[in-house]
Amino acid sequence: PAHAVAPGEVPWLTGVRRPAWSAAYRRAFVTGHGLAFPAGHHTDLGWGGLVTVAAERIAVLRRAVVRHRERR
């Protein structure tokens, strides 16, 4: 998108822990960088940092497009 920026231009996003399901990723990007989840529990905790470092550009939407629902 035209409003995509380099991760270095938005340092407040690079330190934020984001779960893997909080964003959309291009398959070619994930496979091209060899990104994968390690075996074990809670392996998505470092995902946001990994993809931010690997990305040349990122775009952030100003509205929520995914809502996480938890059971009571």
C-alpha cells in the first residue's frame, strides 16, 4: 500500500508483542524468509518481532479487521 513504511520509521511498533493472528502476512513473504514457528507452547510470542525485522515495509490499518473472541 502507498502508506506502507519501513519498520525503522515506526519504532513504537517494533517492541510491541503482537500475537501471530493479529496481522495478515503474504505467503511469499513468510516462505521467502524461511519464517516458521518452533515446536512447543506459546511459540507465537516472538513472531511479531521476527516478521517486523524481516519486513522491508509494513502497513498498519486504522481500524480493526479481526476481533478475537474468548469463551466465557
